[in-house]
Amino acid sequence: MVQAGDATRTAADVVVVGGGGAGLAAASAAAELGRHVILLEKNPDLGGSTAWSVGSVSATCTPHQIGKGIKDCPEHHLEDLMRFSGELVHRDNLSLARVLTENTSAMFRWLLAMGLVFVGPFPEPPHRQPRMHNVLPNSKAFPYLLGRHCRGLGVDIRLNVRADQLIADAGRITGVAATLPDGRRHDFIAQGGVVLAGGDFSASRELKAKYASEEVAAVDAVNPTSTGDGIRMALERGAVVVNGDHLRGPIMRFVPPLRPKLIQRLPPLHPLTLAMRWSFDHLPAWLLRPFLMSFLTTALAPSHDLFRHGAILVDMDGVRFADERNRPDRAAAKRRGGMAFIVFDKLVADQFSSWPNFISTAPAVGYAYLDDYRRTRRDIFHRAGTLAELAARMDVPRDGFEKTVADYNAGKEVHGASVRGTRPAVAVPPFYALGPAKAYIIFTNGGLKVTERLEVVNAAGAVIPGLYAAGSNGQGGMLLEGHGHHLGWAFVSGRIAGRHAALSARKASLIG
């Protein structure tokens, strides 16, 4: 370490910003080529949004597919991925989508080599073949095993270090100015390049307002640390964002339990994950169901079919505020805390106790019905013989709650909420409430414009030398609809960006 003005400096071949899936993939790819790599992560732990995910990776020509006799190819994957985009396909980035689909097989085998264990593949239309693979025991296995791999390669991982701005010399990005855990400034100099892998901007009010809307800007993110630091720093150096207005949310999800569920606490130990995979492949569904439901009911979205069958939404004051059949998530986002309860009676409860009416679903895992929430999420399950008792269990004002239900039953339009119409009244005891559910922005899809080598480019289309981006930072306009594509892109793009940054470092050393 040498002194440079009022800041200390540390030099490396490659500096990676962000310790989620994309950053760990980039760091490992560069280190595998023999480069000295420093990875900066602002949080106390690795993982980023990767650790918040369901843990699905969509890939083709995997050992899992081959073992089940599934014949697949990247070309079909690309065609199906474009079908997910629907009427927005003209806004998708076909060239980057091709980079993704052509590299999923190698990426998936790389993950397996790290010790990760998956179940699947599972079907998800319009995929013509089952391609979705789910990690075991949970998504925290990614940072745990990839972080271990990076440390084994000698990657210098710095936690609790916040990247503040990019350092440039004669137009080339040469490093990152950061803040250390003790508050001191520190410059990390990169001979080959900087890889931005700092996640999306779902928690940045400023960037959401700039690219989406003020309404969206006020909605909280699922991951509160997704503040778009990498994108902000790149913008300061002339980069541009593509499809910044495209995001997932607001979407209501039940608030997570105060204590993590068992499946969230399980360590990704290889014997355990292999045993879990065997169980998924061989044990009957009824035996696995209690375990699966513990995962399924943790923090997933309620089905809007509840509202079509007669459930209503009330806010934390017990007041109904919306037409539940018309974008209720956006309406909930404007209430106090962005939270609401789903209220219904015995008639709806009976309907949502079995197929085809479910409370929640997760891809390839299963369906959760009312009784599943009663068993596994008693903190958000409320049942009472009267509306007054239900209000007490929900901790909302009794008088206002009873009035809002009475007004709904009478067909009155109050507080901007729609009339009941042909939906049944909430009148048959016992009465139920699920919640609170909170409206979130799940993720933003706006990413920096990049080349197929993951080099960041400016508004004129010229490469910004020394700057690469991966994952959400390097999404380049891709929409990545369907499960398993965001994680797939994190690992694929991270590997490509890290490799090219490492090769740039090699070239610079030869010139020097």
C-alpha cells in the first residue's frame, strides 16, 4: 500500500464492484487467468440480490436435461426467451440474449464444479422444454460456494467497503475511489479494468424517478441495498442506461417472518444438498409437502384470484381503498407503509383450500392453500368469529374496519374503492385476514449499454476504455422475462466481463 495525496492506494489487475452472483463470477474468471483481483462489497456479507432470489437458473443442454432424455439447444432457448417478452420484444436486446442462451450450458457446468447442487429441470411455458433448475438448499448457496472458490483463487475480498466513484486517466477508467469501514477514503487502482456488478437500482429513489416515475420512486425495494451504485458511477463517466423504465413492481408480497424459516437457515453442505436432491427425485410429493410449504409461504405474492372471488383489501387503518381487480398492488403502494390486509369470509376460505384456487405459488415448488398459511405463517394468518374480533387480531381500528366491510357489502363506493358489483359480500363467518402484505419493487431491468464483451459504451456508442459491467449493471436493455434468466445472466455476463478485464490487464502488462 502506498500513499497518494490524502488517500491510500491499493493496486490490482482487476477491481470488481459488487459481491453478488455477477461480481463473484467476474472475480473468479479473472483470478482463474492468474490476475490479482480485488472485490469490493458494501455490505457485511457477500450475496447481494442473488442471496434474495428464489435460486432458479434456466439453462440448456445440462446434465440434468440429458439425464432425463431432454433434447434441447440454445437456438430454441433464444426463441422461447423472446416469446416471454411478448409485445415488448422490439425493446429486447437480441444480441445479448443470444450471448446468454449460447453460454448457459457452460455456465451451469461451472456452477456444478463449484459444488452447487440443483433439482430439475422444471417446465415453464412458453419454454418448449423444461429448463429451470433450482438450487439447494437455498439461494445463499451461491455466495457461500462462489465466495469460497474466489478466496481459494486468492481474490482479495473487501467487505463493508462502499465504491463511491470511478477514477479515470486520459479517458480510461483506472480504478475506484471507495470508503473503508472506518470512513477513510481509499483508491483501488486497476491495471486491466473495473467490472461493475453492483446490482439494480430498485432501492434508488433518484434513479427510479429519473427512468420510471415519481410514483414508482416512492415504493420500497425487496432488497434495500440495491441502490444502483454501479450505474450511478458509470453515468458520471458518460455511460447510458437502456430500458430504465422497465421494472417488476409494485407487487404485493406477504411480509417475511421475523425469524428465518428452516430452509433459509440450512447450510449448503454437500452431503445435505445431495440428500435433498435425492429426496426431491424419489420421495412422494405428500411427504415433501410440509418442507416445501415452509419455503413457499416465506415471502411470496398473494394470488389476485382472491379478489375476483370476493376478498377485499384494507389498509393498516382498516379502510378499503381500491378496486381490488384493477392493479391493486399500485394502490397498496400508496397507503401507509405500502401495506394492506386481504380480508374474506368462509365462502372464499373454502374455495382457496384446494386446487385450482391457491393463495401463492412458486415455480417448480408447488401451490400454497389457506391451511398451509395457517400451519406455516401464523404471524400473518388471522381468523375470528366476528369482524370486531378480526379487527383486534389485525390490530386495526374496529369501528372503521366494520364500517368499511358494511359499505362494501351494501355496494357503496367510498374512499376511491369500487362498488362490489357481482362479487359476493363478506358476510359468512368465520372471517379471515392474511397479512400484512407489502407492495415492493422486486427489481429494475434498466442496465448500462454494453458490447457483447460487456464493455460499457457511451451515448455515441464508443467503448469507455477500462470499464466493464455485468449482471444488472450490464443488462444492456434485455428484459429477461421468465424465471431463472436474471441469475443466468449474472453468472454468464460476470464470467465474460471478468475474463475480458483480465485479458486487458495482461495486454497492459505486456505493453508496459
